[in-house]
Amino acid sequence: MRDTLRLRVQVPRREIAYFNFLLESYEGLASVRTIDPQQGILELMVPPELKEELLSLLEAMKEEMELRCSEGDLLEPL
């Protein structure tokens, strides 16, 4: 997983399952790990070649739900 990039996002607590469901429907795009379920903080792990696709999807998802990237929202290597 040395080539994996990660991004932390925050969604409303009630939207965590829905967010996971949406992301899982794009098989292989990213893996989701819940960092803090109370605060709705999730970590997304994505292959570098799918970075732009993930960012596009997140922008589209912002129209459906409250979603924000954490401070320093740039993807960084694991």
C-alpha cells in the first residue's frame, strides 16, 4: 500500500452509512475507514491513478450531503 493516497473527510454522523454505500458502489475506487464515528470523520484510501476520479465524485457528493475535507485536504502518501 505504499502507493496509496489518503484523504480525510467529514460527513454528518447520520450520513456515514450512506456515504460508505455510495463509495462502495464505485468498486475499487477507494477504501473507507472510520476514524471518529461521533464526529463523522472518515479516511479514504485511493490508488494514485484514481485520485482525480475520487475528487470528482466527492465534489458531486457535496451537492447531496454536507461533506468537507479536513484541514490540509490534499491527498498524501501513506
